[in-house]
Amino acid sequence: MKTTLTNTQKLDLETQHRTERDGKMRDRIKAVLLHSEGWTQENIAQALRINPSTVFDHLNAYRSSKTLKNKSGGSVSKLDENQAQELEAHLEETTYATTKEIIAYVEVKYGITYTSQGMQAWLAKHNFSYKKPKGVPAKFNAELQKAFIEKYEALKDSLAEDEVILFMDSVHPTQETKITYGWIKKGKEKLIATVAGRKRINLTGAIELTTLSIITNEYETINGAATVKFLEKVLVSYPSAKTIHIIADGGRAHTSQEVDLFLLKSNAVNKAYLKETHSIELPGNTIKLTMKMKNVLKIVLEKEPELFMDKSVLEIENLTAIELLKTLKEHPPHPKIVMHILPPYSPNLNPIERAWKVANEHVRNNVVFASFPDFKEKMHNFYNVTWDTILDELKTRITDNFQILKPAF
């Protein structure tokens, strides 16, 4: 007896065949489809290289239940269309570590029981795979990131020939063995000696994306003083640049008083002037000035009125340090360097992060170093020697094609 299929049933089976990963299940589907198209059981068996009695069993099973069974007895899909859509939506919201947990949820929610193999087949059919979720910074601000990208694109569009943009950051690689994935023969275990040494090197680096030129330097500690020294090195590296735009995160090492003073930011210059010339050490930005300090500042106002753009500022009752600084005279900024601070929690907007990853791949992954000096030498050799030999590989990896983050909740 010929198997008769409606257009809907045939379409469902063809769709199932395209997404089914189990080869034996695909044979069952082909058997039903071919028989509905007029093929004999013998011809189907010959085409699929299976026994004719197996074809007979497949066809009978489908005629009796209108579904195809796995060997284990679990059906390919026990959930109806609405239930399947509900489960898909639930799994996109909730991440389960095992199929056992999903099976338990389905049984409680729908009263339907799946085997582990059956649930794996259902998940594969509905385009789910077993992989790690991707972490994103919990506190990042999508609007601020969007605004930064727009400003960056405008900066690029208006960049003169004698201007350059550098992305700057610091990294702290350790000697500790960094074990990661690699191709290993099936059935074999590859053992790598692990070193738990916590010794590390502190590197600050800056990368220019047009040429992929990179500058790195090691410091005992990454702080404001180290950043100033690094910026001095940048100036030496780009002697002909009229303006050097530095893009970096808002970490303390990049926004300290030392860095602001080097960049000749008015608040930092005025704060340093009051301390050095009048022995007035202003407190933190949001701290209120004492009456004693305000009285001393009034004396300064009388002697140097040109220092104050708003001469009534000292009459504010709860005057804070930052409010005072904003009213003091402005100073010309650094003649060459302009610092652009990234939005908080935005490593995705700093391409040099990818350079650190490349360094791990070439130097640290699955490598045991003989000693800490050996580790340091290889890290510096990568940036000073190897880097220029792999530029072709890096052109598509280190770009300003920023990853656009989506909130995790």
C-alpha cells in the first residue's frame, strides 16, 4: 500500500530531514518520502543500503502514529507547535547545564517525558548547541558606547594627515601556565606541566590601527607616573605628528593628577599652582572647603584677581573643590597630545585588547617557561620582533570594527 502524505505532512518531513543530525533518522524520513512518491520498498532499501524489512517497519510505524521513532523509543518531537515555541523562548531566557534539567522542566511543564537522546535530538533540530554563554560587563552603558563610536567616527573623518589616533591600555601577563584548547589525537591525553608562579610583568601599550604599529614598555607599577613616562615615549615615537589622539579607559592610571598635569589640564595646573605657590592643598573634588581655606583663598583673590574667572565663587556656602577649580582661569592644553576617555566598562571599544590576546596565542598558551627571565624575554621579543612578521595575519583581527554589546538582562 502506497504511503499517502498531505502537502503539510510532506513539508514537515522535508524540513525535519534538513535539520536532523541522526543519519538513521534521515533514512527513516527518506523511506517515507520516497514511498509516497511511488518508490517500491525494494528500491528504497537498495537506495538506502538497508534491509527491505527495515523499510517495511519504518513505513508501518509512520502509518500507525504519523511520527518517526528513534531506536530508544523517544519520538522526534512530542511537543506540539505551540509548546515547542514556548520551550524555545524559555531556553533562550534560561541556560541549563544539562539535558537532564531540560527534560525535568518539560515533564513538569507539559507532562511529556523525553529520553536524554530524544532531548538532544530536539535541541539540535531547533538549532540549540552546547556552548558557553558570552560574558559582557554588567555595568556597561549602551548609550554611552554608541555616543563614543559616533564621536570616534567623526574624529576619524576629520583627521588631518599630520594627526594620529592611538589606543592605549595596560596588561599584566603572568608566568603561570595558561592551558587552552588545541588539537589532540582522539583517545589520548596530552599532559602539560603547570607552573603556578604569580610573577608578572606590567606592560603599557598603544596601537595605531592604520599601520598596526605598536609601542610597549614595561613598568614596575602601572600608575600615573608610569603613564606620563609612556606618553613621553609616544611623543618620541611620533615626532612629526601635529596632534596625537590617545584613546584609553578611565582607570586611575590614565586620569590621575600626574597625567592631567602632564596634559596641562586647567584643573590640574591650577591645583598644583595653589599648592606650590600658596601652600593651599585642595581636598578631593567633592569635598567642601573649610572656612579657614576659603579665607586663605580670599587673600589670594586680592593679590591675584586674574586667577579667578568668577570672583564671587568664594561666597558660595558649601563650596567644593571642583566647583572652585571650574571658576579658575583656563590654561592652554598640551600642544600635541589629546586624551579621549572611553565610557566605563568598555573593553570592547579598545582594539589593543585584541593585541594582548594575540600575544597569549603566540607566547603563553600551553607553554611552560624555564624561568621568569625566560618568560619576560619571550614576551618582549613578541612585541619587538615577532609582531612585525605577522602583520598580514593581524589586519583582519585588530580593527576598529567594534563589537556592539547587548545588555545581558
